[in-house]
Amino acid sequence: MANSRTGDFRLGALPARLWQALAALLGVLALWLGWSAYSQWRDEGTLRALEGLRDHVVASAGQALAAQRKQLEQRLASPPVQAALASGNLVDASSALAQGWNGAKQVEIVPFDLEAAYAGLPKSGYARLALLEGAMQANAAVAGSVRDGAANALGVAAPAYDADKRLHGIAFAMLPQSPLTAVLQGAEPPSGTYLALRHGTAVLLEKGDTALAEHSDSLARAVPGSPLRVVAAVPDAASGPLGLGWQGCAVAALLCVVLAVLALVGPRLGFSKFRMRGKGGESPATEAELTLQQAVQRAPVPPPPPPVPVHENTSASPPSSDELDPGIFRAYDIRGVVGQNLDVRVAEQIGQAIGTVMQEQGLNDIVVGRDGRLSGPDLAAGLIEGLRKAGRNVVDIGMVPTPVAYFGAYQLRTGCCVSVTGSHNPPDYNGFKIVIGAQTLSGDAITDLYRRIRDGRLFEAPAHASLQQRDLAPDYIQRIAGDIHLARPLKVVVDAGNGVAGEIAPKLLEAIGAEVIPLYCDIDGTFPNHHPDPSEPHNLEDLVKSVAQFDADLGLAFDGDGDRLGVVTKDGHNIFPDRLLMLFAADVLDRNMGAQVIYDVKCTGKLHGWIVQHGGEPLMWQTGHSLIKAKMRETGAALAGEMSGHFFFQERWYGFDDGLYSAARLLEILAARPDVPSEVLDALPSGVATPEIKVDVPSGDPHAVVARFIQRAHLVRAVRFEGAELSTIDGLRADWPDGWGLMRASNTTPVLVLRFEADNREALGRIQGAFRDHLREVAADLKPTF
């Protein structure tokens, strides 16, 4: 019983069973912490062993390829080949090159203009052509994987010079891939892990648990001097309680053991004499109390946390200007040409810069996805390495459309994501679309990443953060299909242009009740059929034919990363995105009277009146998906759209640009109406309009041309732009009562972008003439032909 004096309490008054229960609880806790420590230690060891084996295979494969390249160079330098080259006879040179080369196939020297190589496509193979071009660009021997019928082979190519250093062509040979794959055949990955040699999406050889193959690119390493890479994967690693590593768990387990022992022997050591006072002074410590204090003092305690590193990366000097091209840091995203100004090292630096910004904002987790380009796995691996180096936990969701990466930032509550994508650009382009703290980076926020890398102001954590793989495609489809249902089935042709939307888009549209006919939905990073850019009408020609062939209700086209939408009707009409925005606006405003709708400066002048007519508030804004999203957050707009095909739904969705979701919303609207979809779309207001007109700027500075154009426009407004309302939020847009014209500078290429629309062709000609004459006055070196 407690002492009668206030606050005086004897530990010995506690029942023995309570002490035993406490000891048992501490014992269980010690076992749990001990097992967690062992599991993490085991997983960390497995990861380190696999990474060591991967690096060994990378080095061995690099040596094997170097040997094959050297062999080709030596054979090109042989006297018979040199004699044939000197005479200009490539046929004899090819024969001499092949003479005595055991196992070699298709040995030839192709004229350096590569016209014959292009003419032989697709039969001659895109991989072969890529090697020929690579040798031409590098002016050195290159090697990589090529197809030999149904099997893989090793291809080597090198420029063919004669003794006088005159280039005659590009030599090519197909060799057995055994010298390359032998380095992996002799490797044994740790149990339960995965290791493979890949070229693009082709698997040359794999070992271990193939169930891990889908997420193996997160631990990929490029084979030097080739497009090949070695990928690796481990099962999801065990995580410690409260974020403790294995060392912390081990120390905590030991402490629990000590306390459990004390709980068992405590009553026998005289705890009954131990008193605790809340008031009335302190009692002298008893022998048992001293014993307890000494035991606790002797117990191991976790080491103090290491000091937080400064933001300067002292482990490496800042990259030189040759390594980091400021031109890839653009207005809306980061984008460059792989092998020229973008590679794995640059991707790693970008990842560490992004992680530095996240660290400053107290953000720990980030989602990473990539499109279907051949360079995607390597760049994603470099990006992930940089993020983890900066102490950011990465969730790798693999090859998915950019909207799925955006969705992941919401679904997993990270607020941060990066999509590794070149969007609609040619195959050799790639880049990064970045969201940090729910804000898409643009403008100065993107150039700030460059400055951090240039100046070496990169945060580096004491240890790499965690990495896990997730498949979010089912969650994405379920989220949309749980909200959107077609009132009647519609037959649609889906053209993904061999982009990354090809796998998910048909599944999604079928899930909401559509009948889908896929067109170019197999993901191929070389885009063999057409560029995945639905804003260019010639890229929709095959889609128009397929809609007619299958008597479909509609044709839907997506760009390379699935964040833009293009639409054609049964009659072959291309419904421009600004007219689609009209349909979306009417639908959203029907449920949200007074809501704001944002559109960019390239959209039709009829949008303003249409939005007002349907009870909304129109707002014209700058072009650029990141700029539009920023304006939506600022104003709380329910909907936004761009002429490029980006649509942003805040109502019933998350406000990011999503071509797949926009397609689902379009089908929902059309299926709810009794009219044929083509009739609904053709009935939308329209005028006589031009597509986007692009004028090259030889000086490379279109923004300077636009600045002069705007400055002089105000001087001659009464003459050339009489009666027009001028807007300069993005270039110069002049709106007359019967039409409008726009000239702005592209933020991605050195061109001027113009577009015109009017009620009739006479008005269109007048407006185009005003812009053309004015442009000639401010930039006499340009040759506008509109």
C-alpha cells in the first residue's frame, strides 16, 4: 500500500505477476526488434552482394564488347580491306572484311550516306540502322544487340577510313552473342534475386527470380560504350519499426533484454524499499535503487544521429559545362537528346538536385515512372540513384503514362513525382516532368535545378534511402472506372502511336464500357509507324482510315506519354482540342454554375462566348502544361485545356493533364446523348482556322523577335491592328470582332508559333496579312509563308 505521505510510492507494492508480465512484454519486444535487425541485415547483405555481382557483369560485358569492337577495327586496317577502300570498291572491301571471320554474318561496308540502309527498312532492322548511325555520330566502333531472325545476335559497326583518312562508309558485322552472354551465364545471383542483360525491352539473358523482372530497371547499370544494360532486382526489403535501421533495432533489442532481466530480478533485489516521492523532498537512494541506476547506465544506448550534411556535395566537384547543358532545362520540363546532352550521369545529378529541393521542403517520398523509350530504363535508374543519394525514398512504378505518375503522387500521398519522358519528341529525345510538393516545376524552378548542379549545391544523405516497386496501373484504372460508366457502348479505335499509353488505354476504356480496336498499341520506343503527336494532322491519317474501316464511332489518339488527346470522327474530321474543350466546359458547368474555365492563347476565340453562355467564367492564359496547372491552383478553376491537347479536370479528378482520363470523360459525354458522336462534335462552333504555323528563327532567339514584334505593334496599332484587342500574356494575340491572330515564341524549339482563325476566308487573309507584313518589318531575315 502507498505510504500515507503524498506521492510516496513503493515499487515493491506492485504484484509479482505484474513484474513478470512486464518482463514478458519486454522479451517479446526484444524478439521482434531482434528479428527486424536480422532481416534488415540479411536484406542489406543480399542487396550489396547483388550490386557487386551486377557491377562485375557490367565490367566483364564492357570488356567483351571492347574486344569485338577492336577486332572490327583491326580487320578494317588489314591490307586487303585498305586496298579495296583506296580504290573506292566497297563490294571488294566488304568481301575482304568478311574473309576468314569465323561466325560473322552480314559483313558489309555501307555507303556513309546510309541511304541504302534506310531503303532496306524494316526488313534490314532498326537495331542495325541504329548501330550504323551510332558509329557515324561517334566516329568510332560501337556494338549492341541486333536481331538474327528469331534470335538475338551481337552487332558491331565502325567507320571505314582508308590510309589517307578518307571516309568511305560504315562497316557492319553480325556476330554470335555468346562472348557477351557468357559473362552472365557464369554468374549466380543470390537466392530470390534477379539479374539480366538487356537491350531496350529485349532480354538477352536472365537469371534468378523472373517475377522480379518488371521492376529490375531501378537497379540497372549501363554497359560502357553500348546501348546494353545489366538490370537487377531484389524482393521488397524489410523495414524497421519507427524507421530504425538494423543497427538501431539491434541496440533497442539489447536494451529491452536488459530491462526484462531487471523486471524479473528487481523484486528480489529489494525494490520494496525503493521509494518515489512527488512531494515532500527526496528519499535517500536505497541499495536496490543504486543497483537499478547502475544497470541502466551500463545498458547500451543508440548512438547519436550523425550530423546533417551541408548542401554542398563535397564528394565530387561540380560538373563542367561540357557535362551539363543548360539548354535542356526548359520552361515546362527538362528535355534533351540522349547521348548528346543527356545521359545517366546527368540524370543522377538531376535526381540529386530534385532530392535537395525536397529535403529543404521536408518532403521524403517520391514516385518515379517512365515512358516506353529505349533510353528510359537507364535514365530512370540514374534519376533514382540521385534521389536516393539525397535521402529520398523512391517508389518506382515502372513503365507507365505520365498521368499515372501524377496519380501516384496523390494515391500514395507523396506529393512528389517524376516522369521520365520525351513526350511526343523523336525517339532519341528524353526528359523529366517534375512535381514537388504538388506543384509542377516550371520556369525559374527548373533553371534552379541547373544552378544547384552547376554550383555543386547538392544534398547528400549519410546513407541511401529506400527503394520499392509498385504497380499502380490497376489502381488507376479502378479509380476511373469506379466513377465513369458509359450509358451505351461506343466503338472506338485507339491509336497510341507505339507510345506508353498503348497498354493501359485500351484496358481503361474497356473497363468503362467501350469496345476498343487497338492501333499501334504495342509499346516500341523507336515509334516505327508515326511520331506519337496527335497535334500534327498527318499523324492521324492511319487513325482516320481505321475508324472508317471498322465503322467505329470515334478515333482517339494519344501522345508518347499519354497526357495529350487527339480525336477524329467517323467522317474523318479532326476535332481540334479547343473545340473539345467546349464540350467539356458545357458538361462541367452544367453541374458547377459559375466555375472558372482556363484556356491557352492558342485556343479559338469562340471559347470566351461559349463559356459565358454556359454560365462559366473564362480566363485566357499562357501556353504550357505546368503554367496552366499553376494558374488552376491559384484561381481554383474547375477545368482547363490547351490547343496542344492537354486537358485538366479539377472536377471529379485531380487537376493534372491526363489524356486517358480526358478520353474517358469524352466517351461518357457522348454516350449520354442520343445523337451520333460525329454529329455532336461537328455541331460545336467553328470558324476558318489554320493549324499551328511554325517559322524557323535562324538567330535561335525567337523571344527577341517576339519582343520587337510587340514593341512595334503598339507603335503602329492604329494602322495595322486597328479595332483589335491586344493581349501580351504570351506573345501577341490580336482579337478582332471577326477573327484573331497569334504569334508567340516556342519554349522548346527556336521557332515562332502562329495561328489564325476567322469567320470567313476573307477575314482570315486580312488578319494573316497584318501579321505577315508586321513580322517582315521587325525581322527582315525571316521568310514567313503564311
